[in-house]
Amino acid sequence: MRYIIIGAGAVGGAIGGRLHQAGHDVVLVARGEHATALREKGLRLRTPDEDVTLRAPVATGPDEVEPRPDDVLLLTVKTQDTVAALDAWAPAAAHLPLLCVQNGVANEEIALRRFARVYGVCVWLPAQYLEPGVITASAAPLTGMLHIGRYPQDGTTDDTARAVSADLESARFLAPVVPDVMRWKYAKLLSNLGNAVQALCGMDQPDSAELLRRARAEGEAVLAAAGIPFAGEEEQAELRGDRVNIHTVPGTERGGGSTWQSLRRGTGSVEVDYLNGEIVLLGRHHGVPAPVNEALRHGTNVLAREGRPPGSTSAAELLASLPS
């Protein structure tokens, strides 16, 4: 199989780099300065174990890639960019399997409008993209944990999911094939509610922990009201075990999660509408208020629009503005 990585940023670059390093056929899709750097210098992949430069083929869009019957598309863009990416690739590739390797729970349904063979992937892959051409992946001995499952869920798995899993596991990932992938993705959604806290308030403010606690409590209450199951934290930790541990990568900037990185790079947009905003949306459907997540959603979007850096908001002031 050939893997087309649509969005070779932190997650896509780490997965594409590892697959290429393991001998698999990979095309990295990127834009702007990142695409230029990948073409001219290669993908620099920094991990706790090594610092390597990988020369995989690079494309800026579907007009530069001739689809093959054995292609598998890995969609790794942020959710706010999903529609544009799918609309670009669907005309030539809608018959191919598409894996939504993304945070949030909205992408699979969006993809299913355009692609017949859709798979969800729950991403637990601590990675960072702050400089064109350079990806830092900080977990070892395995680089990440990627649950794979068919969408819509029908209680079964298939050969495509198993083949992709085998390739990912050959490339230093834990990649279970599961019949209930959305249960894992909703669990990851709960943990991703902290992305906005980190982006708004930075990583060291003492009141950030209380914001995170309240955001997650709202999330769990909303999912309970909606009757949506999610994997427990102990279940996730037991599966990871000692195989996917976060380490310091020498010489790299201490950074945050994906939303923090978007603000740090000044992209102008963040994915909070599909993380904290997902809890707000479900809460409105089921009559459960989610004021903390709404404040985090709104505040992070303001920082992105105004081009302000991460950590620009006082956690104590934000807490004081919320209903008790």
C-alpha cells in the first residue's frame, strides 16, 4: 500500500516519517514553507532516540499525485480544514479508503458525505511542529498509540484496517484494530478539552488545573446525558503501559499541544470549535450547560483571530468570570 498523508504537520509528519523510515511507500502532502522545506531539505524527525532526515516524496495537493488502486489516504489536518481537504481530494480519490487520523469526533461524519470507505483513528501521539520541515515526536519506545476502526461502527473490523495496523506497528506504533473506535475518540475528546486551557493560560498558572477539572467534569456530564460511552483513563493507560512514554527530546523547545502550537505558529485558526465546542454543542442538544467549555472555546478563538501568543490569558481571571 501507498500512504498519502494529507497534512504532514505534527501528527501527519510523525506518522508519515515513521512509515517511510520502515520502508513503506509514502507521499507527504503539505503547503507553503513547510512543503518547500520538505522538498529541499527532507523531513527532519526528532525523537527521544534519534534525529534523522527522511527524503519522502512531497506534494502540495491532489493535482501532483496520480491515484493508485493500493493508495490509502490518511487525513491528518485540523478539523477546521477538513472540508477543504476532502473537497480537494474526493474528485480523484473518493473510491479509496480514508482514515481520519484527527482529534475530535466530527471528521468521520463529514468524510462519509464524500468517501464511501471511512475509518476513524484515535490519536495518542505527542508531537510538535513549530518550524517548517521539522517534526518532534516525544514518545518512546513506541511513537504513539493509534486505535483504528470502521466508520460507521457496525461491530466488525476488516482487512484494510488490519493491513494498515500491521504497517503502523512495523513503524513503531501501537495500532489496535477495534470495533468501537468512537468510544476511544470520545475519551480522547475529553482529554483534549485541556488543549484550550494550555493555549489560553500557558502551562504553569496554578489555576489552570481547576479550569481543566471543571471543563472535563462538564464534558463527562454532557456525554452521560447524551448516552455516549467513552474509554476510561485507566483502560487507556493500561493499554499504553510502558510502551508509549513521553520523554524530553534534547535541543527542542518546550511546547504544548496542537492548539498551543497553532497559536505559537500564528496560523489564525484553531480547532477548539470541534473540541470544547463539541461539548457545548452536545450540551445544548441535551440540556446540559457547559459554560467553562464555552468560555475556553470563545477565548481561544479570540487569541487566534487577534494573533496573540499562547498563555495570554489569566487563569484566575477566567475562573472568576465563570458561574460558580
